[in-house]
Amino acid sequence: MRETWVPLDVSNVDPDPFRQFQSWFDEARPLMPEPEAVALVTATLYGAPSARMVLLRHHDQRSFGWYTNYESRKGDELEAN
């Protein structure tokens, strides 16, 4: 499969970010082995970014949810920021 990059045309984006996410997620499902793998990025109190992969386990018209260990560094950063 050849990947093709197409610039985002904001005139074709749904104004509701949750509906837009669902559209992109549905498009990704047949193309990716684990479309639920997402990057979660937090920051320290000093603004230093910290990224890691988590598994998206829930999304609806109001929220996103993922599994994580809240007693980890990531959990500490989520709590602080």
C-alpha cells in the first residue's frame, strides 16, 4: 500500500470535533492494525512535554477515554496539569 499525503482542507472539516474524529477513526480502521493506539502528551509544571502511547478505549460525542496507570509519571503529570 502506498501512502499518500493530502493537505487538510479546513472547508471539508466537520465543525464538531467529535464527529470529525469519528469520521477519521472510521477511515483509519481498515488501514491500521491498531487505530486505538494514540499519543498522549502531557507536560511538567515547567512546560516540558512528555509523550507516550496509550490505548483509546472510549469515545463518544462528549469525551475520550483511555487506559493508563495513574500512579505513573504520566499520571502525576495529568494530575498536576
